[in-house]
Amino acid sequence: MSDERLGDGKTILLLGGYGRAGQPLAELLLEHTDARLIVAGRNAESAEAEASRLNAAGHGDRVEGMKLDAADGPGLVSGFRRCDLVTVCAPLTGIEAQAMEAALEARIDFVSLNLEVSDPADAKALSSPVEQAGARFVTHAGLVPGVPAALVRGAAEQLDRVRDVTVGVLFRDRDLTYGSAIDMVSATALPSILFESGSWRQAPLMATRSIDFGDPYGACACYPMNLPELTPLSDQLRFERAGAFAAGLNPRANVIAAVWFLLKLARIPSAARLGARLFMRAAQRTPPPFGVVVAVELSGERAGQEQQIRQVLRHTDGYIATAIPAVSCIFQVLDGTISTGLGMMGHVVDSERLVGDMQRLGMAVHRD
């Protein structure tokens, strides 16, 4: 992206914008665009306090706070009509489809940092109306989900044939927010899968993979995870083997994740909330160093020669690391690089530009 500033005359509403991911997202948008912001959420005092903090930091009166409950459909439509783009920065477990419908009714663009919390059928039903409305709806935005599929797509362009794809994710933070914890617990509701022998299959219970995350973490034992943005790539790239793997926070958190996964407790709302609270407590035992790393490795052929491509993204703050790719995606929504319609971030962004913008915003990127 050039030095030109985007968003002049636009208003972006950040739903959950006073949270740990929403705060750096707002700061980056104010620094790198000319858009006005609305920080919105259920707590009016928190929204207004965050707006005041941002304005006092030298952004004039570009930010306002708003009380907005994601469970209030009519209220969402009314609030969304005051903006050109809504970015969901907080978990909307079970009601994300309602937020998408409100954005469609308001005829605005939509970017969500949520994990797979809505029924895929709900999203699919919205696909055609979104395109007809000329809107851009981007789901699964942020670091994970979001970046892995984009990196895989970009790396695959350098190969004539892709054989193996491995995604490794490491996240270490002892001060988890409830939103992050509920995302982690929600992920245990999905079966761990690997791509082998032409199809995605449930991973063996004790399957692990050692992945090198570089200094200061080194090689870590990682467990298979379900990253929905990867599954469509098996048809697009025709690879032979693929999988996403996550390093655990710490042994206690790993046990909680295993129990919730085996007993399928994340599908019960009360149990999911309990799991999130236990995760937050367990995270406090996570030893330093803290930070987040995403490592993507591809092997295959180019011009008849074996090739390996490895790309590693890292940041010392997991929440800033989530905000950086989300803002980089928003750049592409604002200038129309992303086409109208509904899609996952990792599939609709320009991969090369995404990496360049992430570096410019402070993400460390290393390529082998």
C-alpha cells in the first residue's frame, strides 16, 4: 500500500471496540486512515471512556462512543446506519448471523474477527444478497483465523505443485480476556482434522507435530486443530497433505482443552462459559516469554526442483497481532481491492499486499 490515506468521509463502527483487540485496532485505524470511528458495545460508559481516551491522544473529535447491544437486532440496524463499515471485535457466539443481517439491512460493509461461531448455512444464505447489495462482507478476519490461508495462497503461487502444507500457531499470554478465552473454548467444539489421501479426516487423538517457532520458543509439540479457512484450499491447490497445529498455553490449559474437546462441552453455552473462566485462570500460570507466532510451511516443486517455503509472523502482543491483519484487511475493503460478496479474509485479500501492510504496521515477518 502507498502512503495515501484511506477512509476520508467514511465512518467505521467497532463493535466491542473498547476490548483488548478493539483498542489497538482503533489506534491503528486512527493513525493510518482518515476515517471517523464509533466505539460501540453494551457498556455505554466503557464506550464513551474509550472514545474520550482516543480523542485525547491527539485524534481531535474523530471518535465517539455508543451503546449498542449485539443481541438487539433493531438496535443494530439503527446503529449500523450511522456508519459505512462495521468491524466486529468481540465474540458474538450464536448471534453473528444476526449482526450480518443487520449490516445487510443497513447496506454497509462488514468485517468480523470472530471464529466459526455461526451456522455456515446462515452465512451461505447471505452470500447472494450481500453481492446483490454491492457490499463486502469479510469473516474470519484477524491473525488466526485470517492470515494462515492468505500466506498459504501467496506461497503456493511460487510453486508449480504443492505437496505439503503445515500451519503452526503459538500464543502465549497470561492475561487472557474473556473474549479470547471463549474463542479458544469454542474451537474445541470443532473436530481436529488433517488432510491425507485426498480428504480431510479426523486426526488421531494423540497426534502431535513438532514445529520450530524460532527464538525464543524453539521447537514445540503442537496438536492438530480445525482451521476452517484451510479446508477449501484442498480443492484449489490440490495438495497431498495439510494440517494446522497449535502449541498449548501451558499444561493446565491443555488439560482443560482436552476435557472440553473429548466431552464436547463447548456446545453447551453454560459449559463454554465455565471453560472460558477456567482457561483465564489457567493462563495465569503461563511462563514467559509472551507473544504470538504463526509459521506457515509449504513443500512442493518448481521447474522440476524440490522447493520449500517457510514464512513466520511474530509479535510480542497477541492482541496487537490480531489488530494488525484486521486493519490491513480493512484497507482493502476501503479501497475496493476486496470484491463485493461474502468470504473469509484468507481467501479474499491480496496476499502480497496484506503481508506488506502488516510489516508496515509493526508485524515482524521472516521468509525462508
